[in-house]
Amino acid sequence: MTILKKVYTLVFLRKDNKILLGLKKRGFGVNKWNGFGGKVEPNETILEAAARELKEESCVDVKTSELQNIAHLEFTFEGDPTMMDVRVFSANVFQGEPKETEEMIPKWFELNAIPYNDMWPDDNIWFPLMLSGKLFYGIFNFKGFNTILNYNIQELESMEAFYKIHK
Ligand SMILES: CNc1ncnc2c1ncn2[C@@H]1O[C@H](COP(=O)(O)OP(=O)(O)OP(=O)(O)O)[C@@H](O)[C@H]1O
């Protein structure tokens, strides 16, 4: 039974038909390529957390007004009562060049060369929706960290409308 919910951010930068991913050097998702993000702290908004985590992990600055919320993902892991509630954002306006940090090694990838084999297994399910500009809501139920027991994805008309009914 899911009884706890933790809110996370996940930010993808886009430039010239490329997407910025970071190779996680430690902690949850170590050795996987992913967007940049982490837990929302109690004293900040979700947008502030998204910009802060991007800065901490890649040294890139983004204005919160440039972050477009494109998806809501929910991850559960069999036997773990915590649900990860992940707010996904994309931005194509930002300041500074990505640099390696203690947490991530950043790299731009061509959209036809995304390293799905070295990413979370849910990514190759929902990246195509993100890359075709769709808004969506996905839930994924994992067994361990490599097996998806079941999932469901729904395309959305607008994120605002979704959050009006999904609190
Ligand atoms: C299960 N399938 C998944 N697929 C794609 N992305 C996933 C994911 N599960 C977690 N994520 C993302 O991974 C980051 C973890 O963040 P994480 O490093 O744990 O957070 P934070 O930096 O606050 O932690 P510490 O400060 O190290 O405790 C965070 O962006 C979160 O959205």
C-alpha cells in the first residue's frame, strides 16, 4: 500500500535538436543517464526546486519562468510504501554551459542516439512522448530497480487541468 508521497523534479534542457542528460555519479540511479533533479525541499516551490537542482547538478542557470511542465510521473517499488511523484520540465532558454559536478557528468545527446540501455527502464516508454511534444501522466510500478511490473500512460490536454483534479 502506498502511504507516503515524495515530490521530485526532473529537468531536460534542449538545444539544436539535442537533449542534455547527466550520468549520475552517486546515490539513487547511479551510473544511469537522466535529466537533472531531486527532492523538493519544504521551503521552496516545485519550480524553485527544479531550477536549484539543475544548477547544483549541471551548473546551468534557468529562470523558473522558462521551465515548462510537460509531464507528471509516479513511481512505486514493490514492498516500499513511498511513491515518487516526479514533476518533469523542459527548457530551451538557459544560461551557462553544463559542467561536471559532484553528482553528474552532463552530455548533449542527439535525439536519435539516446542511451536507453543505460537509463531507467521507464525512460524508453515515455521519452518518445516527450520528444514529440506531448503532455502526459504516467504511473510505473517496479519490482526492484530493473523490472516494470505494470504501467499506464495517459496523454493530457494541459498540465493545469490535470493538477486541478489530481492533488
Ligand atoms: C524509477 N524511474 C525513474 N525514471 C526516471 N527518473 C527517475 C526515476 N526515479 C527517480 N528519478 C529521478 O531521479 C532523480 C533522483 O533524485 P535524487 O538524487 O534521489 O534526489 P536528491 O538530489 O534530492 O537526493 P540526495 O540529495 O542525493 O538525497 C530525480 O530527478 C527523480 O526525478
